[in-house]
Amino acid sequence: MKQDLDIAFLDVDTQYDFMDPRGNLYVPDSEKIVGNIEKLLAFARKNGLPIFGSVDAHNPDDPEMETVGGPFPLHCIKGDKGQEKISASAPLNPLWVENRKYTADELESIFSHQGEIYFEKQSFNLFDNPNARIVLDRFKLFVVFGVATDYCVKAAVLGLLEMGKTVYVVEDAIKPVASESGEEAIKEMKKKGAKFIKADEVHSILR
């Protein structure tokens, strides 16, 4: 894990079930941001910047599933196609961090990992994974993108801001479930201190 520049990229839930029109919980028009997601990850790799992310990793009986009375259809079930990353955000050398409290030795294996690091979750909030805050606290500035603006992106951004981090949200690399709630989420993130930039402007952060 490189920390030279204190900058990290955060890829939120860019998974098949959310970003492919055939997915079980498709975020409308999310395929339109695939090119920018690819561009952002290529930029991070070219500049040696660490890539973190969140992924839904569900069991069929998780509370948010409609099969047990929750609001959502089955999605991102562990081991299924829908839970996989889309090809544009496919990792090269990933480490998947389970949603449980890691030991000191296990945390050290995260810190020493040379590759992408993804935190598994069963809810909207990245920080419901107890390891996320510990690991991400080592960085000062985050570039955030993914889906959905009004759910998991917002939760991740607000969580980082509460930690005192500088957060840049890539406005042309996010998509909401609904346009109205997406606009409200953007207003809330801006009010809390998030900065919004375009994918082509991310290079300016390194200056």
C-alpha cells in the first residue's frame, strides 16, 4: 500500500448487478460512466496511487433482501455473476476485506498489500465494515466515484468527511438511483464540504 502522496482513490460498488442493464438492481444510465471509471483507475495506476473500494457481498437472507421482507431484490450474492466487478473496474491484484473485525496481524496484511483493496459490506455504508475506517484513516485526500450517488456514494463521502478527510467526488463518474434524490445527495455532500470535479480534472489534484 503506497502512502507517499496521502491520496487514494475510492471505487464505490462498480459491480455487475448495479452497472449492467441486465443486473438485478441496475442503476439507470450507469453504463454511461464506465469510460470515466476506466479512465480514473488507469490514472491511479499510472501514478502509483492506491485504489480502495467497497463491494456489496450479500447472502440471500440478508435483511435488505425482499425475500426476508427487505426493500431490495436479490443482488450481489456472493459467488454469483451479479456480485462481480464490471470489466472496466476489474482489479489486477485485489484483496477482499471481509465484514468482520480483523486482528492486528490481519490488518497488517492489508497495510502491506500491493494491489487494490476492497471492503465487503451488506448495507449502504462502507464504514459498516469495521476495518474500513482503520485502513482509510492513513490517507488525507480521496477521489470518489461509482454508484449509487444517493445511497452508497453518499454514505462513503459523508463518512470520509466526518473523519476530517478532503474528498473529491467525480461528478461525471457517479449515477443515482433516482435523479431527484441524486440531486439532494449532491447538495448534502457539498454542504458537508465535498468538492466536485470532472474526470478530466483529476490530474490537477497532484499539482
